[in-house]
Amino acid sequence: MFPKSKSGKFGLCVVSGALAGAVVAGPAVAADDDEGEGEVRARYEGRVVARSGLVVRTGPSTHYSTVGSKEYGAIVGIACRLNGQRVRGNPVWYKLSDASYAWSSVRDIVNDGEDPQWC
């Protein structure tokens, strides 16, 4: 009688632990699938058209810090778009999909294809 109740609790703990481990490990295993295959292609892309180059910022406004730049003609990956500070009359900013996930005004990028989704 008493071994059955002990093993029942123990079995439940083992199953619960295994299930929790699978849930935690699942996303990590899926994320590793792309490793070693090079850079993942962005869903949306654009070309830098600002003659002086593209200024990349930490947020969708010129009040945010500059974190880098891209040269005229460079291809940039775009994650999504949203409205931010108006730049020469246009409030749309792109969230770039390179490793930094930084922001740049849509005025300096020409989209190559369909419009990116809204963030």
C-alpha cells in the first residue's frame, strides 16, 4: 500500500520534470537549427538612398543616440515599420533586422518589394 503512493508521487515528479525540461529546451533546439548556415535573410529589404549615408539610431527619432551608419547603396534588412518622429514630412521609421535591431527613417531607404509589416 505505501510503496504505491510513494512511487505515484515520484512518477508524477519525474514526468513533470521531463515535461518542463522539454518545454525549456524546445525553443533552444529550434533556435540552433539556423546556426552555421550563415546570416538569415530578412523578410523585407531596402536600399540606402541617402547620398550622405544612413544614420542608424536606438529608436524612431533623431533624439535617440546614433549607433552606426550604412553607406549609400547598401542593402539593409527590415524587420517592421512604425510611426515615429517626422523626417521631412514622413513619420515612418524602419526597424532594421541586422544584429542591432536599430532604427532609421524611411526617407533614407527605398523598399525593395512589398511594404514591411507594422511593428
